[in-house]
Amino acid sequence: MQLDVDIARAAFTESTDFTVGLEEEFALLDPEKLDLVPRFEELNDAAATDPVLAASIAGELISSEIEIRSGRGEDLASAVAAQRDRRRRLFALAAERRVALGATGTHPWADYREQRVIDTEHYHRVERDLRYVAWRNNSFSLHVHVGIRGADRAVAVCDRLRPVLPLLLAVSASSPFVDGRDSGLHSARTQIFTKSFPRCGVPDAFGDWDTYIAYINFLRETRSVVEYTQVWWSVRPHFSFGTVEVRICDAQPTAAEAEGLAALIVACVAQAARDHDAGKPFVHQPGRMIEENMWRAIRHGLDGKLIDLSRAREQAAGAAVDGLLEWTAPVCAELGIDVALPELNGSQRQRRLIDAGTSMTEIYAAAVAETRATYGQSPVAGTGSLR
């Protein structure tokens, strides 16, 4: 993952539009107490008997976390089908080893001071460089990669997605609890990761590849980074895959939510590319304006209001999402993408239970049960719809 910008440009030159890769992070849990347990290495070793699974799982920062990856799909449907198969294998393996899997943006009560960083060069460097910032980041998310041909085009797409990021966060919010208490937020994950890590959150608008690479070279020459993955923007060109990677979202409690959210993200990336290709005018909002919506998404999620930046006025978050669906309708029709979102997202469902007096442990147990019931299903082959 060293910084070789010539190889990175070649990856985009050779990329194919709208290929899709999905990455989902899960908490590793004691099946009875639902505490975080450091079992990644054990599951990773056990997966060696299943070549498909072994090639699809990855470690993240802590040993109580595991990531499952679809690999490259030629379109959204093929990526979803592959991810369903890999999830099924992972959940079966975890069940055999008596490990439960959680899929909310944070673990409600785990003590970050008790978590162990996995033994890789990359994560030892992260820990060494960031110290408390790394230790504090016990969080779980969903990442979506979308192929974009052309390096300048990929940067332009990232630029156009900047004001969309808060909306995607609001849709995905699933983490009201952290450190054993109700945080009062809809996405505590975003507060402890995105607002804490360096080179994270909403990037600047760079305009073209050369400008973006000038920034990367500045980081390299000042010894700020040694790997491009140390640029943790919530949307970024991925140097190895030739993709635009969207990284803003909380992990999703159910498989249907993960797939609906992935469909929405793919649609946003593809529509941004189509708009760029058509030369549609676009106003690059200052980061300080977009950050107002980021805070609103963190605090209130879909239960609050976001700002229509083009008109400088508030609107219900649900209306903003409707606008996002309207904007992406042309490319959804073109690519056969069906975006299916739940009536209430993960944080909204948990907050309704909080308001009803349900305990934190009961709420998390219900979320883990949803995860087990939906992610562990057998794959549905050949599906073109996510409903």
C-alpha cells in the first residue's frame, strides 16, 4: 500500500465504470453476554479450510472485529450475491466457534481500554502514530467501492459527493450508545472516529487528479503518511482498485438495510459520474457548510432536519433523502438499481425502544438477533432487485 501515484493513475485508467465491492464490519461477541471478545485471529485461522471465506475476511483495528468483503462484482447485483454467500459462510463459522456477530456502528458498553490491537504492521503503525485516537476507535462501518474509469473523473465524482455524505450518514445511523450510556446522538461512531482521526470526514474539493496528488505528495514529503490508506476521508479515490470508496456509513443491523444502503451509494456515485460527463453545473460548497449537515446527521439522524445548502433553508431529513432518490432516479433506471430503505433506520428503532424504557442490554440483544436472522441467510442467486 505504499504511495505510487503512477500505479494509482493506471488503476483508474484501466478501471471499469460501476463495478461494485462491498465491505462490512462486524463486532465479535460472546453469544450469551454480548460483550466484545478478541477472537479475530481464531476465526481467521479457522477460515483456512474454506478458500472462499479465507480470501474474503480481513482484520480491522481491534481483535474483536472482523470484516467481510464481496470482492469485485461486475455490477451491484453480482456484488450483493457474492456478499450474501460470504456472509453466510462467516456466520456459519462464527456459530461453530460460539461467536456472535453484531452490526451496529458502536458496541453499546464495551470499554475501549480493554481492546487489543491486531498484530499487523499497518495497525501497529496506526496505534503508534495516533495513540489515544486509535485506541478510542472501537467502531464498525460499511464501505462501498464503485469503479470509475479515469483518474480526473474519479476526483470529480468525489467532489460532487461531498454534500451527499451527511445524507448518507443520516440514512445509515445505527449507533446511539457508547461507553455504556445513551450518547444522545444517532451516530456516536462518527463522533469517535470521523471527528477524531486526522485526514478524515468531508474532504476538500480538489478539482482534478493533479491537485489531489499534489496534496498526497505533500503528505508524503512531510512524512505525514507512508500509506495512502492513512488518508481516511469519508469519500476517496482508492489507489489500488480504481474505485471511488464511500466510507461515511455506520454498520447496518440487518442485511436488507446494508443492501439498500449499498444500492443508494452506488446510485449516488454513478449519478455523480453521469452528471460530470454531461457537464451539468455544480457548485462546490465550502466544507464549513457541509459540516453543519454532518453535525445534524450525527446528532439527530433521520429524526432531525438538514440544510438545503443551495437554498440556505432547513428541511426534514426525510425530505432530503427523498430529494436524493429523485436525483438518482435516472441512473437507477439505467442500471436497474432498486433502492429499498426501511421505514425506520437502526438508530430510530433503538431510540423508540429507549423512549419506551427498554434497557440498553435488551436493545442491543434485539439488534444482534436481527443481525443473526438476516445476515446468516443462504444467498439468493441472480437477484436484480434488493427488495
